[in-house]
Amino acid sequence: MTPERFANSAESLRRIAQDMLDYARQQGATSASAEVSEGFGQAVTVRHGEVETIEYNRDKGLGVTVYFGQQRGNASTSDFSAQAVRDTVDAALSIARYTAKDDCSGLPEADSLASEFPDLDLYHPWDLSVEKAIELAAECEQAALDADPRIQNSEGATVNVHEAQFVFANSLGFIGGYPTSRHSVSCSVIAEQMDAMERDYWYSVARSADDLLGAVAVGRIAAERTVRRLGARQIATMQVPVLFEASVAASLLGHFVGAVSGGSLYRKSSFLLDQLDKPVFSSHIQISDVPDIRRGLASSPFDDEGVKTQHRNIVEDGVLRGYFLGSYSARKLGLRSTGNSGGNHNLILQPCGELDLAGLLKTMHRGLLVTELLGQGVNGITGDYSRGAAGFWVENGQIQYPVHEVTIAGNLKEMYRNIVAVGSDVLVQGSRQCGSILLEGMTVAGS
């Protein structure tokens, strides 16, 4: 049952989607798919105790993809009127008539479509008034400012509320959709000492406000992370172990997903070409794609094409066991869709044992703890990795002092095989979940 908070009922979205499909068929399309969605949100930012911005958004849109055999056309609009719906379908049909044939184009296989729609508990409306949002943001920022006298400035604290719903349908008879929510609290502050300034931040995000870290806690963590960076130094160029803190370690999973996703594979622009059923990580690494976690930030019973999602072990004992494929890329590779049109779901890197961040520091003994990454120096074709970084120098398993203006470099193929351990300090701030990751050695370029 669609909540009354939305401008349109779920049934009306289904009707619009079905009308687009029916009209496309009447105009000669051999097949078609349609999506209709709407959402609304509120964001409040407080800076220096004063309201800096109050933003509201209410969006809606529909899109249709039509096929004349293997010719494809797509069009979209934000107008839900009957005439606009037909005009949008006509535009897609016109485009399809002039596109080249593509033998991999078309809807997914009918037997791959989802037929069951379990409730994954993804919708939790937050009845947060603007006044209460201002109060929470102010509490968050004040907690950061009060945490340490060296916190001299603030970029503000933000409380964000968002709700949406959608319906997806295709001419194979599939139709499905559901409402979702995503809420967050964030804070960014600046610390000063001896004419030096450092900035850091923290945030919490969840489907339900009940699962968010408290506003005061977010502010305090932001302050702690900022203050600890004061007095940063450069270090000499060397080859040492590198420990990626959980907040940045998930980026390593992102590079992996990009390398084993269909688009990169069929274009042969991946450093992990032809590695299926071969070891690509160290032997203790286990990675799973889990679409059915209740309240999961990337949970869904079906992908962007209506294909049923499935729990898959992507990496077992370091061996690559699966790709991330939609129907088009799967056909290009002579395979079947994995239910990943739109990307990975909740991608989980399992911890290796019970070591938390402190335990990993002791295991590393001497090296660099990375807490921030800068720049985009990653080559997806060769795997070459070079990024600016900031963090802390570690001796005898203990943090000694903050470090900045360094570059860490290596090759992702070697980096993945050189993972010594994955921490139990799992952080959930997006679709890729992992603890801190300790690598055997990388080149750290400093002064």
C-alpha cells in the first residue's frame, strides 16, 4: 500500500507504466520497458549555530525504452500527463527507427525475471519538521565545536531526509516496485594550531532514522578526526605496509567491481580480463554480493531490468567466481545476466579473524595508516594505482604522528594479492561494506 506522503499512489504509477507499454505495442514496438518514479526530500544545514540553507526537493520522472527487433530507442520526461506520456513513447519510437541493429539489444530472458517480491524493510519515513532538523544539525555542530578548543571553524552540519517510490515494468509481463527511504546526518569542521589548519568530517546514513548514529556522536567523531590531523608532517619515500582505514578501504572494492563488471569486460578495458575461476586476491579473502539484507542500503529483490537478484559469492578463498552483468553485457560475453544491471548490491568483504583497527596496527607494526585519499589516479585497464593520501605514521604498532602530502602507489592486481588482513571494524556507509584493509607493501612517495 503506497503511503499518502507521495503525490501519486503506487497504483497510478503502475497504470502509467502499463499505459506506456500498451501504447508502444500499438505503435509497432516489438518489446518495451518503462519506469516511473517520484521522490521528495528535505536538507537542513546549520553553520556557526545559524541556519545556512533549507532545501526541499520533489522530483518525478518516467522513462521508456522501446525496441523494433534489435533497434533500440529511449526517451524520458517529468510530465505525467497522458499526452506527455504518449509524446515520450513516440520520441523513443522515432529514435529506435534510426538506430543501428545490435544483436545483443533487447529485454532480459523471461525466465530470469523476478516473480517474488519479499519485503526488505527499505521504507522508513521520518516525520522530521524543519524546526527539529535545525535542532539536530545545531546539536551535531555544537558537539563538534565543544569537543576541542582547537576546533575554530565549521563547514556546517547537515540533516537530510529523503523518500522515493518507483515502478518498473516490461512487455514480458513483469511489473514491480516499492518505496524507499534514505536519511543522513553529517558534519565537517576545521581545527587550527600554530597557523596550520586541518579539515575532516563524519557522517551516518541509513534507511531508518532509528539506525542513524546520534547527531552528537557524529559531531564528536568529526571533531576527533579533525583534531588528530593537526601537526601533520611529510615522510621520506619508501616501501612500507599500508593500512587503509575502513572509511577509505571500500574504494578498493569499488575498483574491483569496476574491473569485473560487464561494460569493462566486453570492451576489454579491465585489468582483470579472463580471470574467472582464477585467484585474484590473497587466499583468505571472501567477497559476497548480498541483495536481501533487511534495511540494506543497496538491497533489492530485482535489478534495474527486473531480473531476480541473488546472493552470490563473488570471491571464494581469493578466487574470482562471478562477474557483475546486466542482460546486454551478458550477451556480449556469451553469458547470462547476474541480476546486476545497475551495479553491485550490498557487497561484503568478510573480516579475516577478530582484529579491529588497533589489532591491525599491531600486526602492521611499522607503516602508513591511510585515512583520506585524494585524486583519481587509477588506471582501470592496467590496474596502476597512484593517489594522494593523508593519514598517520605508525611505529611499534602505535600511531606516532599525522602525515600529509604523500602519494601511495602500486598495482591493483598485486595489491589485492598482498592483502594481509581485513579488520572486524566493518563500516556501513554505502553499498560496499568492509573493515580496514592491511596491505603487505606499497610505495609511499613523500619528501
